[in-house]
Amino acid sequence: MFSEPGTPHHVPHFHAYCQDDVAVVGIDPVEVLAGELPQRQRRFVEAWAELHQSELLADWALLHAGHKANPIEPLK
């Protein structure tokens, strides 16, 4: 997740990468907005986002306020 200061951004989202595949994943609701991932990886990313939804939304707010995002436990 990253922010472009001074640029209005779209709905809260993050980018997920798997080898050459990229997806833009909305945070609330958790859903793939653009791009694609292999089905298994997409399911893992969606499950992870559901588990960490409140942290993702908090980081989104921090980034758009010009602060650094807090780390979130990665997929294992």
C-alpha cells in the first residue's frame, strides 16, 4: 500500500503481486477491483484482507494523512 500525497485517490485499496500477476484489491468490501491473480493466491489475499481489514483501513487513513503505514502481518 502506498500513497501519492496531494493526489485524491480512489476507494481504499492495496495492490497484490504474484510473480507477473497484479491485482488491485478493495478493502471495504474486500474484492478484486482490477487485474487478476491465480485463483488460489486470490483466495489467500482475500482471506488475509478480511482478517486484517481494520488494520488496512487504519493504514489507508495514515497514508492519506501523510504518515507512514504500520506493518501488517504478511501471508505465510
